[in-house]
Amino acid sequence: MKRILTLGALACAWPTLGFGQDFSGGDTAWLLTSTALVLFMTLPGLALFYGGLVRSRNVLSVLMQCFSICCVVSILWVAFAYSLVFGGESIGGVIGGLAKAGFRGVELDTLSNTVPETVFAMFQLTFAIITPALIVGGFAERMRFSAMLWFSVLWLVVVYVPVAHWVWGGGWLGDMGFRDFAGGAVVHVNAGVAALVAAIVLGRREGFPSTPMPPHNLTMTVTGASMLWVGWFGFNGGSALAADGAAGMAMLVTHVAAAAGSLGWMAMEWWKFRKPSVLGIVTGMVAGLGTITPASGFVGPFGGLVIGFVAGVACFFATQFIKRTLKIDDSLDVFPVHGVGGFLGLLLTAIFSSTALDGLGLSEGVSVGGQFVTQLIGAVAIAAWCGIATFVILKLVDATLGLRVTPEQETQGLDITMHEERGYTL
């Protein structure tokens, strides 16, 4: 069986690779394309998806948040964040060093395997951008813009950077054999848990849950969701870091899981509410995509089909439980879709990696049960660190800047009160 090169293994290999090594034009071109696809997921995909889900008076605020996060994270990534994730020797398996701060040594001819490090660094930047942008859905329509910016900066440094290092940068989870091919833990569990904590700390929107708060523009939401589906091929397929069969399989199972997740969610809505909704089918798609993400480089089509369908069903019931039973106002269902989906996908990765279930195989000497325990330890550790750190960051920002807009500002809408603009003038 062909060995799948993981991000962590690649990062660890860099110090031993010399300058001037020939690299593959095909692999580089594919990773360049994947980088553009993942950025396309945030701008415009996620921005439009979230923008359509909020009320019309808050549509610009969500677009602004996604756009500004992209800009701020990009600068921090070059300054020091990339180095702390992938910067040479791991410090205690917890964090990287500052050897590559300011992108020192990340040059055109600094090569790793068959891909220039410049391309890999840019590819990884797009992951760092979309993760805090996903959290926006947990506190949409009620957080101050300045508070959102400072929260995103601190969260990237305190939560995203260490977790990405643990999993992909040569940290302790990577050393344990933890499997997260494209971000089920680093992106989805991280963002989902942070969104849940933010929703609890900020409290409910005015009128929730008694006042209906339907999406103001489902056409915009479906357009954004469709862009997410296409962009996800770069998210998962690009994580193979090569234009080869591993990338092809990752794309295939990603697509199958998205379709199965959509149909799973739609079936649950049809059964429970007697009518399938457009919002439901696109949300099921996102659930399927998020859940297959950690497994996409390790499972076959059968695994993709089962994981996707299970995601659609499980995330549907998780959403109902969070919103209707617990009455937690996670505005755009980030935790039940991304958090639950990512956690579920990490555990199912252990099961469907098995060759007996059409998977690509586990590491030598590792059983399904052993891999399952490793996945569980990693997922719980990341969720715990993210939850505690996010709570502390939110409390710190609240004590210094204030997290939440006033009731009057919330009633008027964040578009006009935070940005002095309106999304619609007709």
C-alpha cells in the first residue's frame, strides 16, 4: 500500500531536506490550486453562507467579520504563527520555535518533498483563516466588531497555533499516531467548541428562542454552500500534498460524504417535519463535509458513504438538542454541525481506515481499537484545551473592551451600528 504523506510527517522532514532538490510541477500546481480553493471557501463561500443565514440588518457585519479575519490572520501567519506551528524542532511536543518568524528561510528554493515550502505555507494559511471565521457563526448578530477582532487574534495564537502543532507540526498528538488528514480536530472540533463557549458566554440574542429568526436570504446561503462544496476539494484533496491517487481518493470520498450528508439530513427533516427544507439539505452537506475531513485520506468510498450519512443524521439531532432542548443560541449551528461532526469523524476514522471496511489501512501494529483510543484521547484533549482557553479569552476581552453590543444596537442591527452601512437600500 502506498504510504500517505501526512502534514506532520512532511513538516518533520523539512530540516533533513537539502536546497536545490527538484520538485514536481504537477504537485506544486495542484497545491496552488487547492490553496485558491480553500481561500474560496472563506471568501466568498463561508461569508455568503453565513451572510444569508442572519437577519437582513446584520448581513454586512458577517461579511465584514469574515473578510477582516482573513486579513488579520494573514499578517499574523507571516509574522510568527506559521513558525510556531511548523518552525523546526518542537518544544516539548507543545509548540514550535520562532526560527521561521517573518518567513525567514521560507524561500522559493526551500523545498520539501516535491512541493516548495512557500506553497505549503500559503496552503496552511488558508486553514488558519477559515477556522476563526467559522466561529463567527456562534456569536453572530451580537458581538462588538472590536471585540471580535481581538478575540480572533488571541484565539488564533492561544488555541489554533498549539493545536495545529500538536497534530501536524511534529507535536505530541502526531507522535502518538493521531489521525487528522485535513482538519477534523484542528479546524472543526476547535471551531465548534469555541463557538459553543462563545454562545454561552455572550448569552442569547434578544427574543431567542420565542421570536422566529429565519434566514433573510436563502438564495445567498445556497450559493455560499455550493462554493463550500467545491472549495472543500482543495481542503481535503490538497492535504495529500501531491497530485496522485491519494488526492483522488480524498476528493472522491469528500464528494460522496457531502451527498450522503445532505440526503441524511433531508431524510430526518422529511420524517420529523413532513417537509424537507433547502436550508436542511445544504446544512447536511456541510455536516457531511466536516465529518469526512479527518478521514478523507484514510478511508475508501464505502467509508465516505457511511460517514457522510451518519453525519447528516447525527448533526440534525445535535442541532435540535442544542437549540430546542438546551436552548443555547449558537446562532448558525457551528457546534452541532462542525464540532459534533468533526468529533464523530475523528472516531470513525479509526473504524473505516480498516482494510476490512474498504479503508486504506492502519499503521503497522496498530489495531482498530488502539487507533480508536488514540483518536478519542486527541479529540477530548483538543476540545478541553479549546473550551478552557476560549472561555478565558472571552472573559479577558469582555473585561477590557466589552463583548456584546447594547440591546438598542442589537435591535437596530450591527450593519448600521458597527459599520454605518446597510446591506440593502431598496
